[in-house]
Amino acid sequence: MRGEKMLAVVLKDVEEFMERTHFQQLVLSMAAGAFISFGALLSVVLSLNVDQAGPRQLLLGLGFVAGFSTIMFTGTSLFTAVNMSMPLYLYRHNVLKKRILAGISWVIVWVGNVLGALLFAAMVKGSDPIDAERAHSLDNVMNYKTRQKDLGTFGAWMLCLWAHLLFDPWQRVFASGMLANWLVGIAAYHAKSSSTLTGKLAGVFFPLVAFSAIGFEHSPANMGYFFIGLIDGRTDVSWSDAWEWNIIPSSLGNLAGAVLFVSLPFMFAFNASSILKGDSLSEKDVTEDPLDKKENDISYGDTTTFTYKESMIV
């Protein structure tokens, strides 16, 4: 069945990712952090001087399609995509050591995305492509994404994580992060549904444009926005504002959203225990195109044939 085959392909990818050294994982994650930051900067450039909210948000989304698609095509590792695939690995492997290593790799991906976004932002500062107009637009995005700080302040008794999660402004960013990774997780899942570049682009286009246009909080993309703007220096948003009022709560929300809204429902709905709990993955499950039950070539009419080629997408 198609759903089970899709889960098998995603699991094979994350298995391959876990076979890499921690340093290799870090390098892949840094690359993804830089690519999504490219998308963030592109979204600012595309939406410049667009006054109507609808078209402006649509253009913001197009920037992320470029960045996210690059990540999917190159097999680099984005935190919000790993949030969708890593639960499958944890479900299949009940050995404590492997689960601990998976947790470490999960953290490495997040840290790598941070470092990649910081590196990209520093290089942007050095190349100086941000004029006053772009800096003003970027500052508007950053202020919008930290707007929850104006709804209240934390007391000394509210320093623990759980208290933050119970605090209403943090709840809003957390919930927005859940919704963002619901869509981004689906986009990553869609990227495995086609054997062609155009098909993969079509699969990721609508979920990415949707989350960006609506304004949900995607932590790796927000790292790009904040780090570029903060290193540029022409903003009144502080580093502490960026971390406390967006990056941390949106990261936690992204994690929860991918697990609760993508991984667990698909694992249950597709009855995936036979694949995920099997002693080994069937070669047919992970090499046959999920869109074709008989062969690896997908034919459309008499004239066009697309050949399925796997790409490692985690």
C-alpha cells in the first residue's frame, strides 16, 4: 500500500542519516540552516514595497519554497523535517543506546541549523546586500514575530520552562509553531511522494506557502530572519527578545506539532508496525516508487516516462 511504502522510504532516509558521524550530521544541518536563511532573505526581497497583505504574504511564502526545496533536493537536515522523521526511528528501535543517540542527533540538527543561520547572516553582513529599505522591511518582520512580548512580562517566579508554556503569550507562539510544523512536516512528506523535481516542488509548494502566508512560526526560518537582522544591527529587537519570544517557544512548538500531527497519525493510520517494527526493511518497500505498484517507471500516456530515483531527505 502506498502509505506504508511512504513510511518505509522516510524511515530508510533517517536510518541512513543516523549512520553518519555526529560531525557529518552537524555539517548537513549547518547547510540546511544556511539554505533556509537564503529563503528568509529572499522572502524579504520579494515582498519589498508590496503594500497589500495578501500578495505580500504570498511572496514571503515563495521565498521559503526556494530555501526548503534546496534542502529537500540536497539531502541536508532541517530541524522541522527531522521532527517528522525521527519519531519513526525511535518507534522502530527500542534499544536504549540507539534512542539516546537519536536524541543527541536531534539536538545536533537544531544546533547545526542555528550555526548555519549565524554563518549565513555573518556572510550577508560582509557582502552588504541589505540597503536601508530592506533593513526596514526586515525590522518589520522581526518586530511582528516578537509582538507577543508586548502582551505581558515574566515575573521572577516564572523562570522555569513549564511556567513559560503556561504563560499566555508563550502559548500563542508555541501553538503557532505546532501549526507551522504540521504543514512543514506534510511538505517534507510530500517531497517523497514524487520521483521528479517538478513533482517534489508541487508537493512542497502549497504547505509552505500556506504556513508562511498565514504567519505560523517556523523556528529555522525565524533564525534566518533574526540573525540577519540582528547582525546587520538596524533593528530595535534584541537578541534576548528573539530567543525568548520566538525561537525557543516556536522550536518547542515545531517539535510537538510534527510528532502529534504528522508522525503519530500517519503511523497509526497506515498500520505501520509491520514495517517499522520489522527485523529489516524490505528492499522492495524502500526502492519501489510509492506511486507505482508494479514497476519503478511511472508512465503518463504513451510519450512520457519518469524514472524514480531516491534522494536522501531527512
